[in-house]
Amino acid sequence: MNQKSFYAVALATLLLFAVTPSQAQVTERQRPTEWSKLVPGARFMDRFRPMEGNDLRSDVWGAYYVKPRFVDNGIEDSFWSYWGGNIVQGEDGQWHLFVAAWLEAMEKGHMEWHDSWVVHATAPTQHGPFRPQQIIGRGHNPEVYRTDDGTWVLYVIDGRYTAPSLNGPWTYGKFQFDPQGKPIIEGLSNLSFARKPEGGWLMVCRGGGIWESADGLTTWKQISDGSVYPKVDGRFEDPVLWRDSVQYNLIVNDWLGRIAYYLRSADGLHWLVDDGEAYMPGIARHADGSKEDWFKFERMRILQDKEGRAIQANFAVIDTIKWDDKPLDRHSSKNICIPLDPGLLLNIPANTKAKASKITVLIRAEKDFDPAQDLELSTLRCGAPKEVDYGQGAAPIATQKDGCDLLLTFRARDMKFTAEDFAAKVLVQRKDGSTTFGFARLPWYVQQ
């Protein structure tokens, strides 16, 4: 452990014992023993790439272990404390961030979040620097999305704004909820949303209940009987939900344990939990290996590419325990942006049967990516995600170019699919030594 990490751990320990149990912001969660056997690339956390920015500075607010940092990454300044929010690209080519904010000078310091405003900020790149453009209105933990009729919806706790454009005008209103006779899990706050491929919208609430709406604006109806979160000890909040071309994805944070979990689903209702941390402190690193060692990472939100893949995560971060952030002191919070490895685009032919003796998987070429040239195929494994994540699964028995794409053939028995598996997973090293991943939907899978 280097000196910087040592003092960061020491500070966290002192902070823990300096407050009452009801105030404690940290506890150590014991990881399952088998997680130590996960191979590189298995955890969602392995997808985080070095942060981007050009303005690296130390003459700014914050504890020493978040300096120097990229002040042009995300959003920060001396006047506002920022929290949460997500990023979308507008028709103007600009990147738009909707983020909660309160004045750093306010009497309660960080605890002023209860009376925060929603700020609309823009940037020329997806990682910033974001600059405030307007204050939308009161609200906290915003998330913005666009419905099929072009309406922009800006969710905040206990309400929502709607507008025909990202630039407004924004009108405040409230969602309607119908639990359909089911118990509501931990109330309806910290919501996150995803468009369903067959039409309509899916939503997860703070407690892990799943809801759906016909269009993302009309009544939300609860479809789950209980929480879909991992069955472990955790103080869960801040779920983030998205869907790509293969599956629904969900990450939820244990704020007390400072560890997040990654889940996948074929239908948005039945979920599998992948082993390994989705994120935890320490993920904000620079290309040279140095870190912005933020005390808390919360309110993760996802930016997706045209294929639906997660290509960037943005977080609310703070440099100290929340109630030690006082007005006009050296502490504060901001939003940061961390690139993600989008992974490979994979396909399994639609006519593939569950009892086939061999299974072919196509790896699609992309701009600046040639799978035959850029991947170390001797390291590639494909099969049931639980197998592949621990270094098992099938190696290809044949490879063939298909135009610019690459077609791989595997023995089905080596892939070790079970009845609960709805997707195949690939892990493979690139020629540069890094590891990448991919998922492909199993054509024969039918939800039980």
C-alpha cells in the first residue's frame, strides 16, 4: 500500500469512529471468497478506463487525495456543490447534463441537498467541462430521458418536469403510480428508466421494485412482487437501469458498504447477479495510474452508444464524509465522467438450437477495430457467464473471416449453459494486453 492510500484508509477509519453509529458512512463488507478467483475482465468494475481531461490542477477545493484532478472533467466550481444527474447529446451536437446543485455557502453545507435546484449545463465533449446554462427548478437526483413522441422528461424526487426541447420550457408535474395491490418497496424515490424494445418503458425504484409505463409518462404500474436486488446485507440506493441490444442492465449501490452490484435480465423482471464489484472507491484513475481518490461514489448514471452499450459512467463524488462538508470550507462535491469499455458486438445465428453440438458466434468489426487482427484469440473463452468469469468456458475450435467480421465455432458442451442462462459471454485479451468482453443473446432462450 502506498503512502497516499495508507492515509486515505486511516482517514476513513478515523471518520467512522468519530461519529455515532447512526451517522456512520462506512462499513467493511466481506467479499465472497470465490470472488478472488475472478479473471481479469470479469467484473463490471474492470470496464472503467482512465478519465479524460486537459486541465489538471491542485489549487482547488478538496482533500489532498483528490488532487491534482481534472477540473474540466464533469462539472465543478467554487460556488455550487453538485450531485447526481445524467448526460444526453442534443440535436445541437452539445452534451447536456442535468444535475442537482446548491450553493456552497448555504448554512447546512452538504446537508443542504434537501433544498437543491436542478441545473442544466452543457459541454462540447461528453466528459466536459460542463457549464451551467439555466436553473430548471427545485429538485434532487435528476434523470432525463426522451419518450417516443419526442417529449423530454426530467425526473426528480417526488416529481418531474417535461419539455419539448432540452432547452425548455420545462413544466413541473407528478407521475401517477399504481402498485396493483403489491407492496411498494421503500417508497418511490431515486427512480431510473429504460425503454423496452417492444415498446413502453421500464422503471426501477430505490427499493428494487420494477414498474412499467406504456409511454414513459402515463401511469407507472408495479410488476414485481418484491425487490430484485441481491440477497445480501446492504443499504441499497441509487439504482441505474439501462438496456442494450442483448439485455437489461442494473447497478445498485450499497452506500454504507461503498460497494455496488451488477445485475442482468432478459425481460427486466427476472434478474441474475454477476459476481464481483460493479464499482467502489478507487475507480477514478488517470492514464499515468494516479487517482482521484474520492471518499464516496454515488448516483452512477450511464451514457450509451447507438448500439445501447454503456460507454461512460458519471458519478456524484465527495471528498469527505457528507456532514463534514461545511459552508465555505475546503470540501465539496461534483460530478465526474469515467469512460467505459463498450465491449464487443456479438451475434449467434437465430436458427441455433439449444441441443446443437456446435455453436457459432460472430464478432462484428467496427470502425478502427478488426477482430481478427486486434484480438489475441488464444485467450478467448465463450460460454455461460458464470463459467467464463472464472476462466472456464469454451475455446474456439475454428475461426473464419466473414467479410470484416470474424466467425468463431465452439463445442456446445464446453460452453456449459444452464436453464437460467439467456446470454453467452466472451472474455478475450486485446493485442495490447487489455481484456475486453461481450454478450450475445441465446436464440433458444424462453423465460420460464
